[in-house]
Amino acid sequence: MIIVQITDLHIGQANADTYGVDIRHNFLMVLGELKTLDPDYIVITGDLCYEYGELEIYRWIKSKMDNLKIPYLVIPGNHDDSAMMREVFEIEYTQEEDEIFFAKRLGKQRALFLDSSQASMSDIQLKWLKRQLKQSADEPLLIFTHYPPMKAGVPFMDTKHSYKESSELLEILEEYPSNIYLFCGHYHIDRLLSQKKLHVQISPSIICQIDSYSKEFKIDHYKAGYRVIELSKESLITSLHYLEGKMLA
């Protein structure tokens, strides 16, 4: 079983600045690689749009994803509009009108998809999460969401753009007796964080990666990154892949 996670596309209109990056080219370049790889699933973990959700952009992304003929799932980030995503991607698997969260088996592997796009989760979603964790407590669990549930040692993001209620979410996740492998984005950097049996892997973005030491926003490099997750009965292996990003002329 091979799952590819892509995150933080930040695709804008043709005249959008997007930090000087030809982000549509980057996205299509990554999709070209994924077509060759032919994974079992692609998971997009939020921030599909550059600044805010736009129907035209969601429709464009959907058309490109559909053309791949590879099963894919999407969840929102803080630059997305959940209602628009539900409409365009014909999302019927979600639980609530204002959030997109659901459980699904990817092959034999149980996975949860959480909506952290508001840097928090509703009481309804958290209660649902508790129920789901009780149902699958005897097996390792995959979780996909946008925000990492804890700070990651990246000064700019930790100070200004971190998850708001980490202690509550971490308390719920840490009660799970088996390993949880949580994949997220948002930070525009790659990081591996482990706390008890919770293993958080922050994946790089498609648009650019930020400086991991700066207290202010600073771009480190313009490579486009994505993560490959290889699952078997005995193991979980992940690898990061980077492609040279293209700048606007």
C-alpha cells in the first residue's frame, strides 16, 4: 500500500503573486511524478488555495486530480473554504456542515481525517474523535490533518500560527494505547515529532519551504515537496521527495 501526501498547494489566480512561484507548474510537475509512481491513494492535507477558498481554483484542482485516475481525498486548511470544498469535490463522507472529518480504511489500514482548519476543533469533532479512538484501540492508526497538534521548534510558525488548543487534543490522542502516525502540513517544512506513542510527521509544501530558525517569515528554498508513505503488515516507511520549483518569469 502506497499513500502520497501533498499539502499546502496555495494555488492562486493567474495574477496572484504567490511569492514569485509558478505554483500551478509545481503542482502539475508533482502530479506528473505521482502518475508514474501510481500510488494507491493521494491525500491532500489542506491549503489548496493561496489566500482564501475560490470555486474556480477548486474546480481546476479537481479536474487535474480526476485526470490522474488515482483515488484521492482532500481536507481543508486555514486558507480553504469547507463549504466550497464540499460542493466542488462532492464530499459526502464528512460529518458536519462546517467541518470535514471522517474515518476510512485505506486498504487494511484504518485512517482518520480531521479538520483543524480553524487551528482548533469543535466539541462535536472532538467527541467523534474519542469514539473513533475507542473503536480501533488495538491497532496502529493513521491520522491526516492540516495543523500539527503541537509546536515544532519553528519560531515563526510556533509563535504566530500554531494550533490553538494543543493540550486538549494531545490529551485525547495520548490516551490511545497503540501507535498513532499523524501526517500534517501547514508549517511549510519537514519535521518529525514524537510524544509517547504519537508520531507527528510534518510534510513540506508544494509552493516553498520556510526558514526553520527565523522569528519572522523568511523563505528557505523554493523546492516543491511531498511525502510517500509505504505501508505493509510489518512496517510503515515514509520518505520525502523534492522537485526544483519554477519561478514566474
